[in-house]
Amino acid sequence: MHILRHTLDPKHHVGAIVLSASLFVAVAPAQAVEVKFYGGADVGISYVNVSSSGQAGSHASRLGFDSSVLDDTMIGFRGTETLSPDWSVGFNLASEFDLGSGELAYDAFFGIESTISLTRHGWGTMALGRQQTISTDFFTNIDPMGLSFGQSNMGTSFTAINTQIYDNLIQLTSATWSGFTAGVGYSFDTGDTSIYADSGVNQPVPSNNGFGNSNKMRALTAAVQYQSGPVLLAASYDRAYASSSIPASDGSGVSQPNPQTTNPQAWYLGAAVTVNQVVLSAAWGRGINGALSGSGPGNDLSDSPLTSLTGDGGVLFNPGFNHDAYLLGFSWTVDSRTQLMASWQMLQPRGKLSEQAATGSQQILGAAMTYKLSPRTTAYAWASYGDDFQMVSGAKTTVIGTGFQTLF
């Protein structure tokens, strides 16, 4: 029995869609391009409460809409052309929206993915453009929550796979050989903002497009996956590279050499084993010299009064900012319509963080249930509690919500 999947990440969204529109455009005798229009709408209503005993005025609560809880509210276009029996070329353009406001979820219109790919059947695929990292892809089925349900998913503690998407990413993914699949990717300019500790610059520094490769934040992602019968194993390595120059700390806008050259890294190991209709999951990870941004409270709400792991930036470059991550959980397919899932995760300070009195071990408890109303429409409910959120001692966050999703 294969590992059961209860949610759809952008790269596999089309595969489970029942209704789709197809357009066949002739480009040469006996050849055609198949273009599919696909997407989904997902909305929930949740109550979120956050507080911190160590910060004045750090209590807040809200009751409101949540978009993209189980999966993305999105539209996409995907096409493939067969070049020969062995070769094919494809593209994928996908946009995420906030269902409550209709606004784009990212600054870019095709913010989820905008790629062109070349596939050698039996060998693998090379994809170029803005896309999700291979490490995120391979850990989606390790997480009982399928990287869904906001702070409940493992991206809150395993921050390098918090649905990580990079600009300008070239990524190679092999075919599956004897159960093994491997992938590696390199971003020439991630497009993320960053905070460089001890540089004198406290505002997030954006990527610097233009000439000079070293003046942009770059990143490496690599992962391997093995699946045989009921067993799924995954391992990954992610690394971000600092920009060689940043704006001067005096606010003049003049560039100065970046004194912070440490590169944050993350190593993750995970396993999922299916026993009858239950998938048991476990994972361990280590982050060193900084961190990528973890999930915010609730369904990754912005403007929380709680301190973020990486400040206001997407990536923190900070020597000695180390941490270990742990996950235990399960997903139980009760019947053809109902699935239950729960997990515990911990993010434990290491290095210089363990010496600071204001830090603590983040612990997250999460539970969710999905119920298929039809092959395309799913209702869900979820709840989660976080203690020492983002490793800040005394920070707590609680969420409970419900919603539904439909695919097309």
C-alpha cells in the first residue's frame, strides 16, 4: 500500500482534478499541445488567540476568514508537448489568491509556479523558473498534515520546507529507480528578503537583481526519497547564500560589504509507514547559522504581535543561531470519505540560543479532520496549540477553525 495523500501541493494539483478544460492545438503533423486549465477554491473561518507573558501589549485575538487552509485557492494553466517517444516539454503557470479579498497571495501574478520543463522519459525532468523546492516536495507526504492547516503543519518547526518557493530556480528531478527518486536545485536569485545579524542593518534586505551574481541571495536545495510498499523515507539539505553587499546602515542607500557571510543550513530526515489505513510519521531536523521563516500563528497570519523567528525577513543569517526539530504524528483514513490526522512537533534552541533566558522549546500540537462531500469538494476542521511559539519563552498561540474546498 502506498502512502496516502490527503492534500494537493501545486506540483500535483492537476493529477487529482476530476474536471478540467483541455485545448488541443496542432503544431505539427501527428503532434499536439495539450493545455489544461485547473484550480481550486478554499475558504475557512477560524478563531486565533496569541499572547506572550514576556512582552507588553502582546495579546491579540481574531475571528475571521482564512483562505488556502487545506490547499491553495488558485488558478493555473499547464501544458505538455511530446517531442518524441523519449522527450517532452511542458510548462506550468499558477496563481494563488486570497478568497476573501480576491488579492494575489504573492507579489508576482504566477506566484505559486511559473516554469518550463524538459523531460527525458525514464531519466527525469529539468524545470526552470519560480517553483517549489525539491525538499518541500519530498516532505509533503511525511507530514501528517500534508503541509496544510497553517501552524499545525511541520513547516512551523522544519522551516526550510515551509512550502518554500524560490525565483530563478533550476531544478533537476530524477525518475524513480528501484524506489529511489532524487533531486537538486539552485536558485540564482531567490527573490526573498533577509535579515543579516550584526550588520547594522535592521530592515529586511531584498534580493538585488542585475549584474553581479554574488550580490543576490542564492540558495541550494537537494533531497532524496525512497518508497517501497508501505515505507516512505526522505532526506533533504537546504542552504542559503548571503549577498556580498547590502545597503549602508546609515540609511544613505549606498552599498557596503556585507559583514555577515555565514550561510544558514538545514538537514532533515523523515519517515512514514502505512499500517492498514494509518500512516505513522516521524522526522528530525537540524538548522545551523540562521533560519528560514517558519509559519506564522493560525493560518500563517501576518502582523502578529508575537516575535517572528526571522524578524521581518524571509531568511535570517546569524552565526550560532542553531536549532533541532522533531515531529511525531499519524494520519488515519477512517473510510473512503473521512480522514483524521494529528501531530506533535518541537523546535529546540541550540548553540547560542540555548544560552538565552528568553528562549524556549517551541511545541505545537495539531489535529484536523477532512470529509469528502464529493470527489471534488472536501469539508474540514482543524485545531492547534503552540507553546513558546517561534522559540520565544512564554509565547502562546491557539487556533480552531472549519471550512471547505472545491477543485476544478
